[in-house]
Amino acid sequence: MSESLSGKIILSGNQYGKAENRVVRIVRDTPRHEIRDLNVSSCLRGDFTDAYLTGEQSKVLPTDTQKHTAYAYAKKVGINSPEEYALALATHYVDDIEPVDEALIEVEEFAWERAIVDGEEHPHTFVKASAEVRTVAVTHNKENTWIVSGVKDFVILKSTGSEFKGFLVDPYTILEETDDRVMATSLVMQWRLAGTDPGELGFDGLFARIREIAIATFATVHSLALQQTLYRIGEAILEEFGQVAEVRLSAPNKHHFVYDFSAFDDVENHKEVFHADDRPYGLIQAAVSREDAPDAGPAWVTYRSWL
């Protein structure tokens, strides 16, 4: 029997902003130029009830204004790191725009590598780097600030050093156990700082070192399961950096199946030829944190996951 509700209808939440502003900042003060290539989204939260209930816009900062602000701040404060740039934007909205109680700035950074010409780095020519994307989410209100940095589309594979056996079996289980398999994933990895200070490495240095730790751990841990590898990556990051409160990892299992040559008399496959199958895939996720980690507040509430 269904239950009929009769409570008053209210606006129970709202937010708005400008999504995916493509901001490219080139520093050209010297003959050797530098480039930062960002995708910037701003999301404002506050008392915007009238805009939703009556259409009254006096408290609404136009999303077009937010677009212009993203570009202006790329020049005004620069982009020493995407975290510092996002912090400046979030602080501006909360401190300078009265109706705004909380701001979320999400940044994706696309990497470029300096072109090599005649064996030397070229001062103002760049080549698109790998497909991985650096990510930053800064949430700021009048009481606190949360920084979540990370990387997505981080594709990594090892051709041995992984097994999967001893798993639960039911009438529908046909998967064979293996003690030697290809393990590959497109990793999403994010880390939340305990405060706003990245430490002596700075935000860029911290990002680079955490990426190194993830690669080294993935490569050197003899994996009994992808779950184990994810935990060990998170553990290694927390062991090295006391300023990191929590690490979250999401890893689709990019399956590589040994191709069946049994129909052929003259070809053998000793785990040398594989079929890469992108769907369906196992999706393994883990959160690794410290017992004394400060409260995450809205740190993990993204622009799109708010719904």
C-alpha cells in the first residue's frame, strides 16, 4: 500500500553557476613561455530562493559574469597551480558577493609538454601530453575551506604480478582462477587535504609526488586483487604526507582476456596475445583515511553529484 504525502511543498535546496569555461593562460614575460590549460566550473550556493519561486533576480550574479571572472582571475592572480587559482575564485565569491554563502570551484587541467626541436626544449611550442586529467575541487564558505585534488583518466597496466583466486563461488560463477593476469585500469584518484597548506612541495609538487607513489605502488605490490592494490596506494600516500586526510580511488577493471587459439593447430598462446574488452567492467572503489581526519563537510559534493 502506497503512502500519500500531504506536507507543504518547499524549495529544499539550490545551487547554480557556470560550467566548463575553457581557460588557457600563457605566461610570456620571457622568451621561454609557460602554459596552463584549464576547464573551470563555478558553483554558487546561498539564499537564491526568490529566483526559483518568483523569478526575482536581485541576488543572482549572472553566470555570464562568472565566466568573465574565471578569465579575469587567470590574469589577475595567475595560475601558479590550479588549487591556488581555485582558492582565489572561491574566496572572491564568498567574501565579495553578499548573497553567496558557499562557492565550489572545480578545475580540470590538461597537460602540455614542451616540444623538442634539434634535441632541445623549444621555448614556445608545446605538444599535447597524455590523456590523464588533473582535477581540483575547492569548496569555501565563511567557516571553512576544503581542497580535493586528484587525477582521472589515469590509465595504467602491468602485464604480470597480479592474480585473482579463492573468490566466492555460486551456481552462476564460471570465472577461472588465475595466479598470473594482466591488471589494467583507468584510475580516478583524489586526495583531501586536512587544511589548505600543501606542504613544502607546493600543490604542483604534491601532485607529482602522489602520482609517482601511485605508479610505484601499482607496479611493485604483488596484487592478490585490485581492491588490495587500491588500499595500498591510499595507504602509501597517507604514510608519506601527514597533510593528506583522505584518499579516494575508483578503478574500472580494464579486462584483458587471453585470446583463444585452440581452434588453430599451428598457433599457441602463452599469455602473449590478449583481447582487450572495455564492457562490461568491474568497478572497484575505496576510501582510505586517517582516524583523526577532520570532517569532510561538503568537500566531496561535486557540482553534478549534488542532485
